[in-house]
Amino acid sequence: MNAFLTAAALVVLIAAAAYVIHRLNLQHADRIAAYRYSAPRPGRRGHRAPQPHRAPSTTGDHPGAPPATRPRP
């Protein structure tokens, strides 16, 4: 009876470990699918390469305005 309970506990632990590993693999696959590892090559049709984030302007201009220029002394 002791050997049967030990074997049953071992099978339950193996099943639980397999389930946890399966869930971790699904999460990893979701992370890989959500992240683009590289931009498309030039000349190919499709999505554009992601544009870098522009730093906020310190002059208070709207985001599309060119940067302010100062006259040279």
C-alpha cells in the first residue's frame, strides 16, 4: 500500500510539473509574438520601421513644430 501511495504521489507531482511547464511555454510564446525582434528590410512592402520617440520640446511649441533657432551673435 505504501508503494502504491508513493507512486500515485509521484504521478501527481509529474502531472503538476508538466502543467506548470506548459503554462510557462504559452506565456513565453505570447511574449515572443508580441515583440518585434527586427524591423522589415528596406525595399520590402509592409509595415514601416518603428520611429524613435521624440523628446518633448522645451520651448512649449506643439509637437510638429520645428525646433527654435537662435540668431548667431
